[in-house]
Amino acid sequence: MSRTIVVGAGVAGLTAGRDLAEAGHEVLVLEATDRPGGKLRSGEVAGVRVDVGAEAMLNRRPEGIALAGDLDLPLTYPTSATSRVWTRDALRALPRTLMGAPLDLDDLARTGILSAEGLDRARHQIVPQVDGDVSVGDLVGQRYGAEVVDRLVEPLLGGVYAGQARRISTRAAVPQLLDLLTREQVDVPPPVADAPPVFASVPGGMWRLTDALAADLQRRDGVEVRYDATVTAVRRTASGFVVTTPTGEETCDRLVLATPAAPSARLLAELAPAAATELEQVAAASVAVVTFAFHSDDPGVAEALDTGASGFLVPPVDGRRVKASTFSFAKWDWVRDAGEGLLVLRTSLGRFGEEDTLQVPDEALVAASLADLETATGLTAAPVDAVVQRWGGGLPQLWVGHVDRVARIRAAVAQVPGLAVCGAAYDGVGIPATIGSARRAVTDLVV
């Protein structure tokens, strides 16, 4: 039986391990931390267990939904609460957009997000002339003007990538925008009342997906998931690979690196130096998630928070500390039910290039979040509890040229028989994209 080592027990590594086991491989998954899941993680706030990492996945891509079904996990969908944009000193309705590119200019006008001058520029569209890759910000800015980028694209991309709109690749992040915005006429069908939800999650939290994956692997013969097992080096042998951990060496016929770009680059430095050099160029953003619980019967809490909003996004140009807030109790029925008299919400802080703003004690991030929540919503109540989860280097940046870079990485890795790579640094940070990356890596190994 062929033995494969998978380095990393996030959603990519666990998916790769499961697919390899189903293909008849003996599998060892090595994880540096004490738990599975990577950016899918739970935490407790005031006794309520909630997501402190990724809280949802795209429902309109099949990989995540199919995997949940394979694991017999039920799905849940967001409520009818809608998101806001906190800009120009007000919480304003988020209009219909495709990652910030407006799909209904009359709808955009009603929100008051743009100034009169910005709205006039958006109405006088200029068809972009694109040759090759282009940033999302530059593409949308050419068509609709800089203010659309600053007040719509930036907060939406900041929420997904913690990145900068004028650096993130359209081909990598939102390829459908290239076709849509380079047409003479942007024809967008009206919204469909019974359209499937954009996002889905798992009752009790998105972290249950990777916990179920890890449990599924542990039940299989010939499969082991080992925690607190940092991989410090890998080397090629005549028959396969040797993987070094602090407790010793493991041998295998095949090797999958399901780790972020920076550690993957270090491990590949001698094994696949061209791939390592490319991976070193994939930057990452650090973020922090602060989760709060408030008593729902505190004076002013419901009036400030329970307003039909699912949260808000914040454009960088407005100079706030938080970049987004999710009213989890309003967005997910299961969170409200689990709270039993508590309203649970979270804020997110940190964008690429703002790492210094996170180099403060947890208490400072809590205070900054509460100050912005008060300014945005009028909330003055003290929280029952607050929990800070930091994600250092947690979000890879898919800059212009990323698709070509990934092709070069995969070509270099393919020169080493039995080696594959996968994870959020390749095809996108979303859960379905990461699962797809793992499945491609397994296909490359077993075909």
C-alpha cells in the first residue's frame, strides 16, 4: 500500500487526506497545532460556542456543500437580515453589487454611499480596455470611478481578503468581472425572489465541518491524524520522501503540503526551489476577530443592534479601526437560539499593510471595537464577555499575476514525482476553493 503524508490539518489537508484514503492510500496527516481546522475554529464567549474563524462558505459553488453532505452534516442559511456599509457617518444599505461593482445604479443612488460627484461619475461609465490581468480596483475604477472603489469595492474585498482592491487580481478573485465590465452594456438580470442563498453554514458553526472531517479520517484503517507535529524539513530519497518533525522522521511515497505559502516555501527550498521562490512572493494579511456577547435585555442593546441588519462593512477611507462587524445573532438563527438571552456579534480588524495596528494587547482591540460599535450603532452597554482570536498571516493576498504565479508553482512542483501542494494560497481563500485545491492535488498524485 502506498503511504502519503499530508502536512497540515486545515480543510485542504483533511480533504486531501480523506480523498487519498478513499483511493487506497495509507495516510498520515501531520498538524503543527493541537487541533484540526486551520481557519475553521470555535471559541466560547459567555458560554456560547461559536465560530472565531470562517463562519460560512459559498453556497453557489459545489465543493463545500457536497463535502458537508458526504459527512452527513446539515446546512443552515443566513436569515433575511441585510448588511450595511458604515460610511460617511451613517449605516447605509448595501446595494446589489458583484464584489463592489454596482449592478443597479438607481439602487446605489438610494443608499447615499456615494457623493453626488461620485454617483455622476458612476453613471458616466467608461468601458475598460484590459490586456491580461488587472486589479479589481483598477477594473471597477475605470468603469465607475474611484469613489465606487473606495466605498464599495474596498470594504467588500477587505472583508474577504483583508486586502487592497488596487492590488488584488481580478482573474484570481472575481474572474466573472472581467467579462461583465468589459462589455459595452452591463446587462444584469433582476434579482430572483427564490434564488438560492449565496452563503451556507453548518448549525453550531462552520468549524464542525473540519471536526467531522478529522473524525472521519480517524475512523479509517491505515489513517492517522497527529497533532503538535510541526514539520521542520522534507527531503527527497530514491523511493520517496523523508519528513522531519521534532520527535523524529517519517517516510512516505507521496507528500502533500497543505500549508500556507510561507511555511510551504521554507519546506520546498531545496526540494523545489523554483516553487519556493514563487511562494515567497505570496504575501499574507494578519487580522483579529473580536467576539462579544451582550445581554439582550440591557437598556439600548436591542434598540442599537436588533435592527434587521446582519452587520456592516467599513471602507478604509473612513478611518475606522474595525473593518467589519457581523451581528451573528441576527445573521444565523442557531446563534440567536444558542445565546438564550445573549446577543453575540463579532468585529474584524486588520488589513494588509496594517499589521502594526494589531500589535497591541487584546484589551486594546476590545476597546477599539466597542468605541466603533458605539459610534456606528449607538451601543453603550458593557459586554458580558469578549474573546479575541488573532490570525497572524492568515489571509493570502491574490495580487495581480497570481494565476500565472500559481501555474508556475504547480509546474515546478510537478517536476518532483509524488509531490503536490494545496490550500488557500492557490485558487482562493474560500472554503469551496480550498477544497477544490485539495482535490486537484490528489488528482495530480494518483493519476
